[in-house]
Amino acid sequence: MADTKKQLRWYNVALIAFVSVWGLGNVFNNYAQQGLSVVTSWILIMAIYFVPYALIVGQLGSTFKDQAGGVSSWIKETGTVRLAYYAAWTYWVVHIPYLAQKPQAILIALSWLFKGNG
């Protein structure tokens, strides 16, 4: 069997970034509230934010492929250890509100599923 090299293509990284950063829930919620007019904002968000984000993450990931820490290791290699610590700390702190609202979102989704109400 031929030895194939596994690699992520730009559109794979873009979709991973989109789902992990923006999330499919935001897509569905905005469409339900605004209808087809939301497509324009999706195109702008993709062009202004997600395509550059995917390119930046792809470039940094390929440049520091031997590092295992993600953003904090990228900053440590290009900046200081203290700045890398602040980046890692900030990453976890901003997730506190996200993690706090997740159970509520799950309960709302289950309510829609079983009762058919919002």
C-alpha cells in the first residue's frame, strides 16, 4: 500500500475554525431570527474573520509543529514566557461564561425537542 501523507487542507482548517469559534448554534439561531438576510453577514464574517483566522492558525501551526501547547507555545517562542502565561490564562478565563451557559442551552434544546416550545 502506498505511503500517503496526511495533511489538513485550508478548507479543513477553515471549517474547524468556524465550528469551534463561531459554532453551528449561532448559525441556526441567527437564521431563525433574521431569515435569509443573515446570509450577507455570514459572507462578511467568513471573509473578514474566519479566512484570515484559518490562515494565521495554519501558518503558526506549521511553523511551530514540534510544539504541543498551541497559542501559549507560539507566543513563548516569539515573545516572552510571561506573555505566554497571560495568553493561556486568558484563554481559560474567557471560557468561564461559555461553560456556565452550556447547561442552560442544552436544557432549552431539550425543551424544544420534547415539548415543541421555546
